[in-house]
Amino acid sequence: MKQLITIPRIIGLILILFAAYLLLFSPQNIIYAGFMVAVGLVLILAPNKKVKEIITIPRIIGATTLSTALQTFTVLPYSVPLTVQIILLAIAGLVLILAPNKPAKEGFKELITSFKLKTEFALVMVYDWVFCAAITLLGYALYRMLMAVVQPLSQIPVAAGAKLGAENLEMYNNILGAFFTKAIIVLIAFWLLIVVAYTITRGLIWLTLLDKPLRAPFFARFSLLNLIWCTLFTIITAFVLIGKSASIFEAIVFILGIVAYTHLTTILHYSYTRKRLLGQAFKDAFGIGIGSLLHFAQQYCYILIVYAVLSQLMRLIPGTIQVAITLIIFFVFMAWYRVYMRNILRRIA
């Protein structure tokens, strides 16, 4: 009798009874209730010796994530961003539930270690803030310059039925030619300044994380690396986004594109900072970033869960200070992400 009545089986029975209660009074929760029945049956039917192997902290986190995603899907109104987040969280929960015990426990320990923050964490946040400030100032400067470039266009008649006389046609053509030339020069200069600011701040971040000396030659080749990389991804992004509608599939593709860029760029910067080899950095970005993708599966599940928790905290912030606090939370998340990925890459690479 003692072998039959165990705490896991009692918990499983409670889950099944609660699922029945949900179906009776809230039929719309059928997916959530079905998941609870499945978990309850596993706990009831599992042999006693296997229960300890089945019930682990990573699986509890995975089950909680999956059940929360299912519950959110059945309760909250439909929206594309929310649906995408729910789908990704459900996948993350399944991955953590199905992961083998040994790598799952090692991955969880690695996660806990990443929260033991040091001075480098604060420095990474400062460098990110500097880059954000540089983007803001450069964006304002770009706006003022473009306004100055656009001003001469006011001389061209745009009223309905207006006709350009032969004597004015050449002048207007010159104005338009000068406009496009200046606009292109301003945009190229803005892009190059963005890459310079990006290179300096990313370089300082990874030199800090890997405890490398600060030297000028490092930034010279690092700027070329970022110029090639950022230009490539900008072209790909523009090609993907032009003429697209906001469907769930395209929203998922867009979010996965951002994740892919962040993932591959992190490995690219890590490799270059560690080895100082331009070609090898590109090889590692794709060789490790894609070739060893399964090694990052559990880690990205945890990253997604941490992001989901922080995004819910952002919803609780009052509107008057929401932008400022959201930026701070974002800087905290990205600084933690880089520390976490640094630890993972040290193990993998």
C-alpha cells in the first residue's frame, strides 16, 4: 500500500481532478486541462524508482512554461505578437521537458552560474547605454541634415496642373540631382558613423568579457568585420521585410531573424576577440552558431523564459516612466545574455 500511495501519485491525482473541474466550469480551457491530465497520468503510472528521474527542476520549469503558455492562449485575446510568444514558449517548455537528465541538470547549473554577476556586467550595461545615446544623437543629426537637404525642394511647384517651363526645367533637374546626391552622402555618412559607434562599444564589451587588452589594431579589423556583417544583414532584412504583411508566420520569421542575428553576431564577436582572426570569426559564426545549434537549445529556452518574465514585468510599469524603465530592463537582459553566452561558448568552443 505504501508503494502505491506516494506523493507524486497524489499530485498526479490532484492534477487530474483539477483538470476535470476546469472542463466542467471552463470548457474553453480544454487544451490546458488536457495537458494537466497528461502530466497527472505520467505521475500516477510512472514506477516509483523512475519518479525521481522524471521530476527534475528543468522539467518542472518546462512544464510550468508549457502550462502557462497554454493557459495564456486560451484566456487572452488574439494578437500576432502574443501568439508568436506563446508558440515559442510552448516549444521551449517541451524542449526542457524532453531533454535528457544529465545535460538538463548541467544546463540548469550553467544558468544559475550566469546570475552570479560581477563588475563586468555593469560595464557591459554602460557600453550599451553609450551606444544607445550615440544612436539617439546621430538620429537627431540625421533628421536635421535631411531637413536641410529637403528644403530646396520647396522651390519646385507641386500644385495640381502646374507646368514646368523650359527655362525652369534645367534648374529643377539640378535641384533634384543635388537633393539625391546629398541625401545619399548623408545616409552613407550616418551608416558609417553607426558602424563606428557599434564597433567601439561592441569591442569594449567583448574585451571586458574576455579580459583582453585594449589595443588600436583590434578595432581596425573589428570595424571591417562589423561593416561587412551589418551591411549583409541589413540587405537581407530589407529584402525579407519589403512588401510583407503582419501574419503569424511572417512575425515568427522576423523574430527568429532577430534571434539568429543576435546569436550569430555574439559568436562572431566572441571568436574575433578571442582569436583576432577575421576569416576564422566568420567560420565560427556559422560553424559553431549553426553547426552546433543543438548545444544551444536548452540555453535558448532559458533565455526565452527569462525574457518572457521580464516582458511581463514591463507591462506593470506605469506609462509615465515606462520607456526609461523598459530600456534599463533591456540593458540588464542583454548584459546578462552576453555573460551567459560567454560562459556557454567557453565550454563549447
